[in-house]
Amino acid sequence: MKYVNARTILPIDLVEELQKYIQAGYIYIPAAGKKKRWGERSGYRTELHLRNEGIRQRYVSGCTIEELSTQYALSAHAIKKIIYQKS
């Protein structure tokens, strides 16, 4: 991302309108297009989904909430939220 002087790319009346809100500062203008959801770019969202599916499968197979809590280093409350979450 590079900084560009607004006067070189925007109409003067738009620059004057922007100056009513901010003077001598920086404005971030995001790229057009669809914004990705949290964790989609890094793949962490998919990783958490797979982990949660594994927790549900192990619970159905007979593991207790306490065992899952220890195995995944999560609180019993977090394990319950994952197990009872609608998918």
C-alpha cells in the first residue's frame, strides 16, 4: 500500500469535502470486492472447523467432556459449546 496525494487523483471539490472531516491525516480506502471472513486467508477457520468436528466425533464415540477437555486443552465449558453447537 502506498500513499498518494489526494489532489493528484481526486477532484478538487471532493478533496475539499474530505478536508471538512480530516485535515493533514491519512485515510485508508479499502479495495473493492468481497471481504474475506476471519481466518479464511490463513486457513485457521478451516483448522478450527476440523478440530471441532473431531471433538464431536470423539464425544459421540464415548469420550467424556473431561477427557476431551484435557486432550484439547480447552475448558469443559468450551467443549460443551462445541458439542452442542448447531452445525
